[in-house]
Amino acid sequence: MDHSPRTPEEQEQLDKKMLEETERYYARLDLKYGIAFALSIIALLINVINLLRL
């Protein structure tokens, strides 16, 4: 493995790549939590409807 110091351009490219990967990760996480939240609201509504029918 090459341990020579990175040039500013190489470091900038690496930083940009890491930032893009981090943004994609959080976008997927946000989507998953959004779906989970929507499903929990649907389940809550189903329970309320069932209680009202008693």
C-alpha cells in the first residue's frame, strides 16, 4: 500500500466521494424511517377503526 501523502486534489476527491457516500447513506436511512413511520400510522388507524366498531 502506498503511504505517500495525498495531494490536495486527491484529498479533495476523496472528501467529495466520502460526502456523497454519507449523503446516500442518510437518504436511505431517512427513507426507511419514513416508511416505518407511515406503516405505524396505518396500523394505528386500523386499531382506532376497530375500536370504534365495537
